[in-house]
Amino acid sequence: MPDGLCVAETDAPVGGQAVLEGVMMRGVSTWAVAIRTPDGEIEVTSEPIVSWAQRHRALRLPVIRGVVALAESMKIGFKSLAIAANAQIDPEAGEEPIGGFAWALTIVASLALAIGLFFVIPVGATSLIKDQLGSAALFWLVEGVLRTTIFIGYLVAITRLDDLRRVFEYHGAEHKTISCYEAGGPLTPEGAAGFSRYHPRCGTSFLLIVMVLAIFVFAPLGLPAWYWLVASRILGVPLIAGLSYELIKWAGKNRSKRWVRALMWPGLMLQGLTTREPDADQLEVAIAALEAVLAVETPGEGEAAAIEIVA
């Protein structure tokens, strides 16, 4: 899942993602991942992006563009995770790089877990008491509350894993660095340190919107047979993701309005779980990734520059 949805307002869009001992940053035409290797050096890998939306105008339509952006971000995100994991491997200790087949299985398993945990289980559990609920409105409300509760419980559970603590710190470094860039501040560890580790367009906020918006998307379906309920939850994921993308994009453009900030407040509070305060070394890594993107990025040019990046 995406760790960040962080977009520059007046320059080239920039998104980011925390990885193992590093940070991935993505622009319009380039993405880069910077990793702190076991010997203390910063290793940067950069690759060009040819957006699917640039090839086909239909992929830039509302909702569809959100699904496309998310799919592209997941592809880049998993690739950056593989680069980060392999950078920590010690060949002298007999450790071998993780191959493509292993990562393919990881991707499939991750998607299956996410859809099963947040969509199939809630509708399945609610179906067990469907007769007692007595109405479609109450059914989708209970299902939605259960889905959101499972999501928040999942976040609370993973924050208790010591192995993920540094990933959350790099997540905080990613947010601080992007916020510093958006504000025109100096891209130094000292300059970025003063910014908040919360970002209004973080992937955590996006996922919370997905959980809540699903309530309203599935409501018109009523109460069909259980197998149609399960199928609708699986097939409806792209639609919900696309709608959530449009909503968070709109909220980002209107964040100066008080009522919009109030709507986004729960997502910001959840970032207290998925981010931690980074140290100067972690900020240095995030800045290295961003600078690698900015070194080749052409701000504001082309139709794709108007499309916010999900990462």
C-alpha cells in the first residue's frame, strides 16, 4: 500500500514512499529510491517514468486517472521495496538477492490480504447477521463500521512491530522533506526537520477515505445473495480507489477551507500511527531521493504535470 500521497502545488508533482532503510520519491518523469546501506553510505537508484496516462487520453479521465495512478504507484513501490531489501543483503554472509518470482508472489499475497481483510471479511461477517439487521441501510452501515475498525486495528497492530519502527521514521522523513520542498525551504536535514511529519495527502489518509467511501459506493446495491456481495466488494475496489483519489485531490486543492481541514483531520491523526520523528541521517536519505528526481525533472511541463502523483 502506498505510504504517501504528497504533491507539490506549484511545481512538478512529487510523491514518496518509505522503504527499508530508505525513501522513494516520484516525480512526473522520474522516480528515485535512496537507501542507507549497511556500510553507512547512501545509494541512489533512479529510473525514468513513461506514464500510462500520457499514452492514452482516456486514462486521464476523472476516476480512471486515479486507478491508473495507483496502479503505477504500486508497480514503482514494489520495485523500490525490492531494491531496498536487496541493498541490505550481505553476499559475504551467503545471503542471496530476492528474485523476481519471490516478489511476484509477495505482490499477489499482499493484494489478496488487503482485499480479503478490508473488504471480504467485513461483508462476510456482516452477512452472518443479515437477517437480524433487517434493512439494507443498516447492513452497509455495520459493514462500513466493521471495515474501518479492522483498518484502524491493523494500523495499531503493525505499529507495535519493532522491525517497522525505522520504516515509520523514514515515512516521517519523506513527509518532512516533501513539505519543505513545497514550502520552498532549504533542502537540508536542518531545514526539513522543522516541518511537520503529518502531510494532508498521505497514503494513510487516502486509505481511510477508501474505507469510509466504500460505505456509500456499496449502499445502492442493497442486499443481494452473499456471493454477489463478495463479488461486488472485490470488483468494486478499483472504483472506490478512483473516487477516493479524486476526493483527496480535491481536498488538497481546497485545504485552506476550514470545513475541508475538519474532514481531513481524522486521516492526519492516523498518521500519528504510521509516522515517527526521523533523525538527521534519515532526512538526509529522503533529501537525496528527492534531489535525484529534481535533477532531471522538468517542473510544470506537459499535460501529465497536472496529474497528481500517488506514491
